Amino acid sequence: MGGPGHFAPNGRCASRPIAFWISRMNVLILGSGGREHALARACARSPSLGKLIVAPGNPGCAEVARTVPLDLADHAAIVALCERETIDLVIVGPEAPLVAGVADDLERAGVACFGPSRAAAQLEGSKGFTKDFCREFAIPTAAYGRFRSRNEAKAFIRARGAPIVVKADGLAAGKGVTVAETVEEAEAAIDGLLPASGESSAEAVVEDFLDGEEVSFFALCDGVSATAFASAQDHKRVGEGDTGPNTGGMGAYSPPSLMTAEMADRVMREIVLPTVRGMAARGTPFRGVLFAGLMIGSDGPKLIEFNVRFGDPETEAILERLDDDLLPWLAAAAKGALPGGSPAFSADAALTVIMAARGYPGEPLLGTRIAGIAEAERLPGVAVLQAGTRRAGDDIIANGGRVLAVTARGPTVREAQERAYAAVDQIRWPEGFFRRDIGWRAVARERAAGP
């Protein structure tokens, strides 16, 4: 990303030391998607690494690490695996284990965890919690209301008008958001979230629509300070031209041109640092990666939502640009001791195209055979990261909604895009689909700027 570096609690940007060292460590990555494959590839390159395990992992992870079948809801089994394998650091990929308190259980067992406590993970686990937190600590975000009553929510929607945004309060795998173009569409979204009469345990957040362009911004946090990491632009809608329902993400590229050094500095000072300070003041310090989903408008950055883990598919693109050793940075954040400066990234761009199973984001078609991955990976600058896959003999089989994250690096977004789609075209999977326009905003800007 360039520009901003390490920010201490006083808001000053510290200089980065020439090097910092953490002894070789045994690492466990929790998760099974493309994000975890990307993290495993990055950790496998580290001279700080001892053994590397991914649980449960996937066939791609198995190419660079040992994979272990594991139920991520079984925290006792996770702790037992750490004790058996003398794990020094756990890197948590998905959000659900963090919201369920896996970091707390690991800490009690004496194992360092890159990921926040259950209390700090509320920043992702509850949209309402985060909106109230933003109001308390003056973090710029959209005006909102929290509702357990369908009638009260609809009255708020009619008063505010459309477009308007309706969100499920809890975790929804990136699909619990309706950007309603009409009041009727917003009311229908409320009908799907709240009961017809009275109040319930379910909650919805309704907030004003923000104009601008979305960006995903990532910062490493150690409980008291924060370090800018990288940014990307995700493509949430299932269809080309940003049409259709929201998904977990159909592709991403990094870096987005509108995230200049100056804008990144504003995000750190106006959003990330107040969050780190606020969480510490509440007695729930945040350690791990803070993923701020932002809307960049004419009046600067505003927070759409927080996530408390690396994004998917943003991570696949971002880590292809990382020139630094990832592992010591994650270990330092987990241990509350981030150094000065920020990780080094290439000036190159990287772009990820998600290949999904037919039926996604609804019921995906499982069990179909995928061929051509090896051919795609032989193209220069290309990595095929596996997500929803399993192995059956010598075959790779689709086993989820988002199945492959085809990623390419190039001097410009346009060249990274061309390489990524050339790789996609090598993959033989009739039952899969993908968008052909990932990175369209950046490519249009590059074309407008000339050769």
C-alpha cells in the first residue's frame, strides 16, 4: 500500500527498524478456504517457520503444509492439537471461531493466537455493537437504527426513505446485507429477518445508504497500537456489472488507486486508531487484523462494517503482493509487540477471480470434477488458490460454493487481470462460473490515464 506505517497510541507514525526477529515457531492455521491457502503459502516461505499445520485445510493447503481434520467448533480439540504438536502460534482464518471465543481458550492454554478475544470479536459478531461503538468513539459511519420489532424497523425505513441498507445483526458469511433501492425492498428484507409481531432475539440494523466507492482496508493490531497492512477492492455481487445478490466475494484486486497514502493515513487516524483506543479503554484490547470495510466518498472515508480476520478473497490478492516475511508480523501482533513501520509490498498489482459452483450463493452444486489447475499455474505470475475443494484419488472435486481463487500478479491491474483470466481459461470445469469483469473500475482508470 505504501505510505503510512506504525501508529502508536499517541497517533504518531513510528519509524520501522531495519529488522526484527522472532525465533522459529510451529504454526497452526485454522480454516479451509482460499484465504487459508494463501496464508499457508505465505507462512511456508518464512525462515521463522518450524512446522506448519492447517486444520482442516484443503488439497491446496496440503501442498505446503500438513492438513489435519478438525471441527473448528471443538475448541478442546484445537487446544489438544496445539499441545500435541507444540504449536507456538495459531492463526485463525474464519470469523466464527473468533466470535465463539477460540482465542480466549487458546490463551488460557498458553498458546499465542493471532485473532481477537470473544469480547473484541463483537466488532464483527454484532453489527449493532459496532454501530453503537462508532457512535461512542466518534468513528465516521452511516446513521442507523437497531430493531427487534418488524413494525418499528419499517417505520424507520419509511421515515428515512430509499436507497437504504438492511443488515442482519450477527454473522451471515457476507450475505446478510440488502442494499434496498426501494422502501418495499427494504421492508421485504426486514420480513426475512424479524418476526411478524412483537420482539424476538433476532435483531436488524437499518442504516443510511452511503455514496462512494467501497474499499477493504487491513491493519495489524497488538492491543495498544496498529500498523497499516494493505488494501483491496472486493466485488460482492454475484453478477457482472455488480448485479444480483451479495456473495462472500466474487473477486478482488490490490491495491485500489483511490487508497492513496494520504487516504490511508486518514483511515488510520479517523477509524483504526480510535477503534484500538476504544477497545483498550473498554478493557477488551483488540489483537489481530482489523478489516475495515469502507465507503470512500467526497467527504472522506466512512466505516461500513468491521471484520476481525483477513478478508476472502482480498487476502488472496494482497498476499501475492507481499514482499515481507508475514509470520513475524503476525506473531508480534499476537504477542502484543508490533515493531515500528509497516510490512513491505510490491508496487505490482494482483487480481483474484473466484470460480464458484453453479447455484452459488444459493445451494451450490457439489461433487463435480475440476481439471486444468496445473496448466493454469504454469502461466507466469499465476497462483490457483483452492477454497471449496476436496481430493478424490488424483482428482480435485468441487466441495463448496466458492471453489477456486485464481490469482495473478502484474505491473498494472490490467495486466494482472489479463493473466488471471488467461489462467481461468485453462481450467476445465463446466459446472463452475465466474465474473469476467473483476477489476473493472481500476482497468477503466488505467485506460483513461493512457499508456
